[in-house]
Amino acid sequence: MNETSNGLINTITVGTSIKGDIQANGDFRMDGSLEGNITLTGKLVVGEHGHIVGNVVCQNANVIGIIDGNLSVKEFLTLYASSRVKGDIVANKLAIEPGAYFTGSCHMLDELSD
């Protein structure tokens, strides 16, 4: 994952659970669990053990773990083979690897109207 402009990446590690909403400037890596919404100005990476129960709003996202909620990604969303997403997706660009699980609706943003 790219570093933020201040050189730091927000990280929730394996074994950490949070209840509540998260708002952050920059990038974020979730390897633990979150019960709440997350809103970022940068990129979200949901690691293999990461699990979010809530809605996600971010610039870019790589999902390797689990999201139970809606995703709104302004640029590029990648769902890796191990990912499990239950919720609606709004994204500008979307890549889904074979084996990824997704249930919900998907709406692609119109680049000309953003």
C-alpha cells in the first residue's frame, strides 16, 4: 500500500476489535475487525483476516477479507479471490478475481459526471 503524505499508514492489526465509526485522512489497513462505518480520503486495504460490518467510503480499496455493508469507492475497487462482500457497490472501476464472493447490486460511476 502506498504511504500517506505524512509517511504513516493507519493500521488495525489481527486480534483487535473496534466498535464505532472511523474517519481518517490518508490510507488505512484493516487486519482486525470493525463494527461501524469507515470513511477515508485515501486507500483502504481489508487484509485476509480483516472484517468490517458497516459501510465504507474511500478513494480506492483492495478487499482480501470480509465486508458486510455497502462500499462507495471513488476510483478503483479490487475484490481478491478470498474476499467476501455482502452489500451494494458504487465504484468508478472494479476488478473481481475468480473466487471472490459478492452479493448485492453494483453501480459504476460515470467518469464524465463526477
